[in-house]
Amino acid sequence: METVLKADIFFFVSTIAVVILAIFLAILLYYAISAFRRIKLLVKKVEGNLDNVNEEVKEIIIQIKESFLFNLFFPKKKQRKK
């Protein structure tokens, strides 16, 4: 009789532990999903702005190559005539 009582107590305690663990994992999963959604929105915003940044960088490179100081330090190579 005593072993049956000990087994019942063990299963009761293990059931409570499993329920608490399941609740903890559900909360953790909820926060992980919300974090992934935020990251996904952030990546979409960055991808949208990436095209604008790419065009601006190209314009800045063109302006630097056409500037006086750049041409002074890095003169354009002259092509040889054949």
C-alpha cells in the first residue's frame, strides 16, 4: 500500500512539473514568434531602403571621381593611339 501511495505522489509531482514546463515553453515560443515577426518587418524595411542607398552611393562615387582633388591625386589614364 505504501508503494502505491509513493507512486501516486511521484506521478502527481511529475504531472505538475510537465504542466509548468509546457506553460514555460508556450510563453517562450510566443516571445520567439513575436521577435521573428519584428525581425522580418525590419528586414523588409532595410531591403526597401537598400535600393535608395545604392543609388545614392553611386551618385556619391560619381561626384568624387569628378572632383578636382580626386583627379589631382588620381589622374585619368590616357589611352594610347595606335
